[in-house]
Amino acid sequence: MSPKEPKEPLAPSDRGILILTSLAESEKHGYALMKDIEAFAGVTLQPATLYSALSRLESGGLVEPLPAVERRKPYRITPAGSRALHRNLSESAEIARVGLQRLALNDR
Amino acid sequence: MSTRRAIRLMIALYPRRWRRRYGSELEDLVLEAIEHRDSSTTVVLLNLVQGVANERLRALPASAPLIAVALAGVVTMTDLGLREGRSSTPRASIASILRAPSDAPAFTLRPRTRSIGSVQITLDPLTGAAVAVTGAPANVVIDPGTDQPESVTQRSSH
């Protein structure tokens, strides 16, 4: 196996991946993001953690804010965010595939 | 002190630029999370301490590595505190997104890193302990493999 290329500087964190995965479905404001992530990943991202990750994603151009609706500002994933999410999940899927394959070999 | 006042006080400690952009949104979300009983006030306040340290770390100039190491310690300690305070079992992982079997252990594979100017701190993804530091000044030592605040020490110069 050849060594991998170095990661791009804006590789999103795992929390960022959770947020991007949520926004891949539809635009959401902070509380909707919290509840959706809790539902699909079983994790409660606390408010400060969520906004810390959101601010990084926004400064990296991976998400963008939309005009506020009743004080709540929704966010949506950008095309760059979709590409980053796709790349990251593909890599993780490959790691999961290899890991599960090796575990299965050990179980024989 | 009322909860709202404590929250506002914590948010006031964020770097000005960050606070102006996200402060009111964060305050609304914190109050909403408490109102819906998604989080206890203690957990939310501890999380805000961590958030302040995180954003202060991010805003630090490269010429302040010692402050950076101290703030990294706050982030690590509050992270460990929040782990203790979680009410539900954390299952966050890429594996869960990929719908791994429910009986399979879900974990983060990559170590987390914090960059503060020229200093790069690598944290163990499971324990939050500093496992590697590069670019730190010669008089700063972080013992690898420990998660105690005492592990960050300043070597006396002789």
C-alpha cells in the first residue's frame, strides 16, 4: 500500500463531520443541529462545542449562514463542504472495511 | 447570580471578534438547551469554559506558547470533566454514521491535534491526554501518556 497524500489543511474534525452530515440533509439552526446529531449519532454536542465547530467550518468555507428566521440563524453546507464530507466519509469507509475484514480473519 | 447572567458572563470572555459574530446565537442556543432540559446548567457552564479556552487558544499569537500550553490544559481538563458528566453513552464516531453494527465498538481513529502558533499538541482521541508536542520552547515539557495537569511542567533553566 502506498503512503497517503498529506491531508488538506481544512480537513474537518469529527465534530465537523457530524455537523456536515446533518447539514447534508437540509439547512438547520443550532438547536435543530443538536437534536439531529443526537438522533443519528447518539451524541449530544453541547452548545459551545457546536458553535466552536461551526465557526471553524464557516471560516473554512464548508458551511455558510443564511438569513435569520425569528432570531435563529440557519446554516447550510457549501459545495466545498459536500466535497470534504464525501472525501472524509469515503476514507473512513475504507478504514472500516479493512478493519472489519481483518477482525473477521482473526475470528476464523 | 442568575443562570442567564452567568451565561452572559462566560460568553463575554470569548474573543471579541468571535463573540460579535456568534455570541447572541450561542446564548440563545444555551438557553434553549437548558429550557428543554437537554443539558444541565453545570454541564453547559463547564462547556462554556472549554469553549472560551478553545477560542482564546485559537486567537493567540504565535509568540505566546506558554499561555497556549496552559489553555490547552484547561481544554483537556474540561473535556475530561464533561465526559464524566455526560448522561448518555457517547457513540459519536464515523463508524456510527456508516451504520456500523450496534454491538460494534465505535471509536475515533485519528488523534486530535491543537496548533498554537508554532506549537503542535497531539491529544489521544480516547483519553484526551497529550501524547506528543512539537515546536514547544526548550523549557516546556509535556510528559507523554498522562492526562494530569501536573504533566505540563516548566523545566528550570540551569
